[in-house]
Amino acid sequence: MRLQLAIRWLLNAKGREANWLWRWKFQTVDHSVQFDPAKYGWSWVSGTTSWVIPTAFSLIALRQIRHRGLSQAPGVTERIDLGVSMLLNRMCPGGGWNAGNGVAFGAPYSAYIDTTAIALRALAGHEKERSVQASLAWLVNRLLGCPSPYSLAWGILALGL
């Protein structure tokens, strides 16, 4: 029973840009960020916009649910596809991910090693995508000499080393 409630929560949780009013705002009035608000994932806190890491972790969980046949709930595959499209849409120029957006206020944002590695784990099976390949190359180029054990560990996990 608890597992089914958790699965239902994962399927129903969404960033605020999933709401038509927020989508309209991002498409017409608020141009401080550049992303497609129709592509949404999961947020850290209910009522806020989608972020990369909670979206990646939710995708990993939903893939496990589907792979292990833990739920017959409709919409698992569709929700996975929507989360994947959100991650691909929010990638930083040149590859990789930061916390939320690749471009804001007209400026490209820098990617983070840990966030990129976690996003790449969530995008397993999409390695042929040009953006995923660019992000893998970005990650490989930054791991050597990485001073953070946390980021290094995530990078190693993402590369399957």
C-alpha cells in the first residue's frame, strides 16, 4: 500500500511550470529563463519549478518501478518521457547541467560535475543523443583533478568506471 502511494505521488508531482498559468507566464512575460515550460520534471519543494537533481532521482526511481513491474499505474512511461525531455531541455550550452537552467538572463550558466553526473545516470539508455554525448565529454574533461570527493564519486558512477 505505501509503495503504491509513493508511486502515485511520483506520477502526480510536477514543477509549477506544469500549471497552465505558469506555462503562459514563462512563454509570454517572464523571459529571464530560457526553457520550454511544457517540459517539466520534479521540484525539491511542492509548488516550485522543476530542478535537475530531483527530476533525475525521480526518473531513476520510475525506471526501477517499471523494470521491476512494481506498479500497473497508467502513465509511468509518459511521465518518464516527460522528465527525460525536461532534462534534455535544461542542459547547459556545451554540455552538462547545473541546478536548474542552462541559460538565464541571457547568459549561459556553467554546469556542475555532480549535477551532470546524476542527470547522466537518469539518462541511461539515451547515450546516442547528441546532447548526452556532449555532456559525457564535458564530464570526462572535468573529472581529472576534481577536488571534490562527492563530485568525483558521482562522476565515476555516471561513467560506470
